[in-house]
Amino acid sequence: MKPLGCVLGALIALAGCMTATDHDRIGAQLAATDSRIPGCIGAAGITGQYRVRTEFLGHGAGATVLRVVQPGPTVTEAQAAEATSCINA
């Protein structure tokens, strides 16, 4: 019975870990959002420098990637919100 307990404990500990498939899925999400960034930045009317932050929602296999444009000296709140929405659509 003791070895079964150890195996179950190891399985529970690994349940939150990401597999190679999860890494591939997140990599594909990043590539898809990254390819939209230039067009969305232009559509929002942002010129000059801008900053994009990456956020991960969730943990493990269910994680979702979001790109967030940050307001700054050349980016208004409205422009950042519009670009962020476009990128993550």
C-alpha cells in the first residue's frame, strides 16, 4: 500500500506540470499574437515606441497567453486598450 501512496503523490504533484504538447500550444499562441502586433499597433494609431507585456492566465495545461500594450509617453490609454483587444482577438 505504501508504494501506491508514493505513486499517487507523484501523480498529484505532476498534475500541474506542462507537457511538451502544452509548450507547443503556448508557443503557437505566442506566434499567432506576435504576428498580429504590427498591424494592431498601426490600426490603433500608435506611432513611435510602445511596450507589450505578456501575461499568462491560468496554470499548467489550461494556461492562456495574453499580450498587453502598455500606455506610455507615445501611447494613450485608449490606444493601448484598442491595440490589446486587437492583438488578443
